[in-house]
Amino acid sequence: VRGEITAVVAGAPPAAPKEYGPAQLAELVAVREEAGERRKEAIAAVAAELGLPKREAFDAVVAAKHGA
């Protein structure tokens, strides 16, 4: 065999998830809403991207709305 051979044994380990507080979650949802997404869709998308329960993103939006 001429040339170079590469064997991949395993992929890179997943990066440690970044912790997002309620204010950051609410801001991520708000950015999507400003782009035209409905709130429910924005919450679901943010939660899916970050690997969080939708409830956690929803609670963050409610807390931000009520100034908590």
C-alpha cells in the first residue's frame, strides 16, 4: 500500500455543557422571538439545542417576564 492510512478509533469526547442561568435562557428565547418564531417554538428550540427540559426554558422566560 502506498500513501497514508488513517484509522479512527473513537471520536472526540463531547464538550462539557455550558451552564445557562435563567436570564441567559430567557435572552436566547427572546432572540428567537425577535426573529419571528412563536414563543412556544423558541422555547422548544432553545431547550433542544442546550439539551435541557423545555420546562426549564419556559420557567426562565416566565421568571424574566415577571422580573424575578
